[in-house]
Amino acid sequence: MTKPSLLFWKLFLAFWLATTLTFLAGVGVLELSSFRPGDPHVEAILASEKRLLEQFGVEAAGQLLTVWEHPPDEAIGVYDSAGQLVVGLPVAQPAYEHLLTSKEGLALTVRSTHAPNDHGRPWRQIPLIIGTIMSALFSGYMAYYLAWPLAHLRRAMSDVAQGRFETRVKPAMGKRRDEIADLAEECDRMANQLKVLVEAQQHLLHDISHELRSPLTRIQAAIGLLRQDATRGQMLERIERESERMDTLIEALLTLARLQGRPESIEREPVEIVEMLAMIVENAQFEAGIKNCRVHLQACPPFIACVSGELLYRCFENVIRNAVRYTRAGTTVLVWAQVNAEANRLSVQITDQGPGVEEDRLQSIFHPFERGAGDASVGFGLGLAIAARAVQMHGGTISARNAVGGGLIVEINLHSARSLHDITLA
């Protein structure tokens, strides 16, 4: 059972305060209606009379009642054990009686037509306690009734945002028929429409990619046959470069389309990430050597995570090759990996010494087909998009920022996990 949300507590307190104040106001009106102006004075006389009888005797008590100017409807009398009036006024129908022993040792009864309020007795607090508890129960029920469907909606929207478009909220509403149930139905309709659109987009990408690959294969086969004619060598080299470029684009589109699925749709296995980084750095060193650059890995202890090795390899390779492409000649691309033992997280920073990126493009460089000015002939703008989506599907984060001395820093954070369920919830 999930803990109550902030909205639940707001609604609960609002209902509780409203019902409690209403109840207290009603109790106050009843108390005021039962209050009589002479009552406090009569209570004081009764208390004094009992004290005088116990400490000074009947004579002193009688003097008090003699000088007391009593209201017309109030009377106080002291009776002996035989029921005879000793001092005071006769009380035919007493509302209050109190037995005591006077200073002289006489057993006396003090009677009064007025029953003093005894605030110390617990039974007078029972209605207040019951009203408070009932208002709390009612307020809790009303807050739960309004808050729990909103909690279902929030979880459903979170699932939809993660690509779980089969999530439905309306069945959880049961027989509820109100605006919240209508909202749940609209959310289900939205999730279904998003599912249709995403599936259509994925099918379109697959269809385009496969349709392009078939003529591309025939072009490459024809190039092999035409290479026998030396006079056409330059034209064939141009055709071959373009066909290879098209093949790379198709491969990137297929990978991106596969990454549009749900996180649990990819196959995972235990992978040692630091060892993978060392392999990628070794391969990137050859490309960096062409422009007289270096790629250096500052390694950390082994870090094993349950991931898709193929997707993460493409992710790190795309980011590192991108750094090699833009770093200045004669400089070093630093790949720095560090393990946070407390958070069970691996942080990888790839730093180049290139021109960096404009501040307003630090987020958009991870969007598909996003390339900087003058980069039209370099890549397709899909490498960082593939990297970002691969990291997100593994429950990690990726971000970019400009280095202080120039260049770009791309940071990737991954969590270790023992199972697919752990990664899905990360």
C-alpha cells in the first residue's frame, strides 16, 4: 500500500477542520443556551456553604444563607438526618444533594434547586471526543475517495511516459461515475492513440529502412562488376562512398527505431562496463591517430550491470567517436570512469578539447538529426540521439556541458542492477 499523498493530507485536513469547527460551533451554541446568569453565583454560595459547615459549624453556615440575596427560582437548604430543615430555604424538589459532616459532628445534607456544572467529570467530554473521531473518519474517507483515483492517474501517466502504452486506468475506477472517471477514460483513450501513433512511426521507419536497403544492395553489387572498367574508377568510388553512407544511415535508423520500444523489450545480460570502455577506447585510438590525437581511459574498479551490451557499446562508441571527431589535432580525449559505491552508480565523463557547443544547444544535441552549423557533411546527427535513448532505456542519465578551458563534457550515469526488474524501476 502506497503512503498517502500530499493531496490526500490537504483534503483530509480541510474536511476535518470544516467538520470539527462545525461540531464545536454547535456544542458552543448548546452550552450558551443552557447557561443562566445566576448559576455561577449559586455555585459559589454552595461551595462556601459546604466549607463553612465543615470548618465553622451550622451557625456560621446559617448566617451566610441569611444574608444571601437569592434569585427567585433558586434556593439552598441544609437538612439533618431526620429530614428536618436546619438552615436556609426549603427545597421541595432538589436538583442537587451533598452529604457532609459539620464541625459539630452532625450528619447533614445540603440541597439546592440548582445543579452545579461539574467540568471535571469525563462523561461531559465524551460527546466532544466522539464528534472529533467521527469527523476524522469522515474526513479520511472523503480525502481517500478523491485522492486515490488521482494517484492511479499519476502512475498511469508515468507508465505512458516510459512507453507502456497498454496501461489502462478506467478498470481501476470500478463503478465510479463522475468527472474523475471521465478523466480516466480520456487518459486511456490518449494512451491508446499514442500507442497507435508510435507503432505507426516504428513501422514507417522499418519500412523505409528496408525499402532503401534493397536497391542499395543491388547498387553495391553493380559497383563490384563495374570496377573492372578502370576509366570509371573515380565515379565508382563516389558511388561506393555514397552507398556506404546510405548503409550507415539505414543502420542508424534501424537502431533508433528499435530504441523507441519499451525498456523491458530489450534483452539484458551481465556486462562489465569498464572492460567495454577499454575495448572501445582501444578501437577509437586508431581513428584518433589519423589526426594525431589520443584517447585516454582513466579506469576505475570493475562495474557489472545487467544491460544490453550491444546498445551500450553503440552508446559509448558514438559519444567517444564524436569527441574524437571534434577535438583539436594533437590533443587528448579523456574518458574518465568513477564508481559511486554508496549510490551503486557508475559515472562516465568523455571530455574533448574541441570548440564546444552553444549553451542553447546542449540539450538539443541529443535529438535526432541535430547537427551544428557546418556539419552537414559529417555524420547524420543520429549518434548522440541513439546514445541518449540507449542510456534512458537502461534507467540512466546523459547530459552535456561545456568545459571551463574549452571543449565538451558528456556525462553518462548508469546504475548497477542484479535483475531486469531493478533496472526497469531505476
